[in-house]
Amino acid sequence: MQNAPHNRPSYWLLILLLFGIKLIAAAAAMSTPQQMKLENLKYEAQKNNVRAVSQHDVLGPALTSTTNEVSFLPVVYISIFNSVVNILRPDPAIIWQARLPRVLWEICIAFVAKSVNCNQSSLCLLLCLMMVPTALVDIFIWAPSFAMFAEFESCKGGGFLSRQPKICVSDYAKGIGRLFVTVQSLFTGVFYLFTAVVAWTTYAEIRDSSIANKNAKAMANALQ
């Protein structure tokens, strides 16, 4: 077995730096009080209720839309990180045409996550629908696939129809790169799955608040 030529360490230094930034961003996302905001959504809605007064002084409570907005900005950072890593990761076996669809998909996720606000329940639902399949594919397909094919050598020849002998050279960049993608896919999948739960909860709260508002206004109009 021959030794492979020296790989440039700049790629791995950049990727490890970006991975560290990703871990910091994810930790910051987990430490934000999003769960506390979600638990207090209904309390804040009830606290800010308005009462529609009819001509007979009949008070009708109405739930208003919540002012607490859940931030999906960490999702934007994670998506941009994944796009950069998928472009720069050194793996000659995976051509750029195969990487392009995932890069474009991550850009779409970042755009939707940046556009979500507390007044647009449809965007929360769209983000949830985008997060769920992405998370499941990362966790159950890409992570085990790259772990299975993480080899530290590259071979040429020796196939069933090849007349040349099988020649293998050590390729640590290939093995480390695929193990890195395994960890990246697993971590990103879990993070996206958590984001999908938050997005769905936010969508449900906005929807319920909107329905309660409409019912309260209809009742107030009927009593006038």
C-alpha cells in the first residue's frame, strides 16, 4: 500500500472552524428561552385579552395574537453552515452536481426560517413540513450511509471487468470526511427535528389564537 500525497490541511482547518461555530450557534439556540415562550404563549394571550362591549354592556373576551415571537435565526446559521461545508468538503467521489441539490435545499430552509414571524402561521407550518423530512433523511439515511462507506483508502482497478490489478492508496481525507458528514448529519437531523416541533407548536398557537379572535368578534357582533 502506497502513501497518498499530502493533503492540504487548510480544508480541514476551515471545516473544523465552521463546525465549532455551528456547535456554538446550536448551544445558543438551545439556551434561548424558546420553551418558556411556548409555555407562556397561552398565558400571555389571556393576559392581553380584549373585551368587546355590546350595547347591553355584555363583555365578550377575545384572545389576541401573541406578541412573543419565537426566533428561528439559529436555523438560518445552521443551514448556511451546512451549505458551506457541503461545497468545501474534500471528497472526489462526490461530484459537485450531487452536492448542489442539498446546497439549494439548505438555502431554501434558511430563507423560510428568516421570513417566519409570529403573525404568519403558514410560514411556521411550511418550515415544519420542510424540517421533518430533512431531519428524518439526515438521521436515518445519510448518517448511517456515510458511516458505512467511511474508508481510509482509495482503490483503482481490480473490478470484475477490469484487466488492471487492484491498487489502493491510503486516503485519510476520504475517511475523516465521511465520518465528519456522519456526525454532521446526525447533529443536524436532531436539531431540525427539534425545530420542527417548535415550528408546529408555534403554528398551532397562532391558529388557535386566530380562531378564538374570530369567534369572539362574531359573538360581539351578534350581541350588538
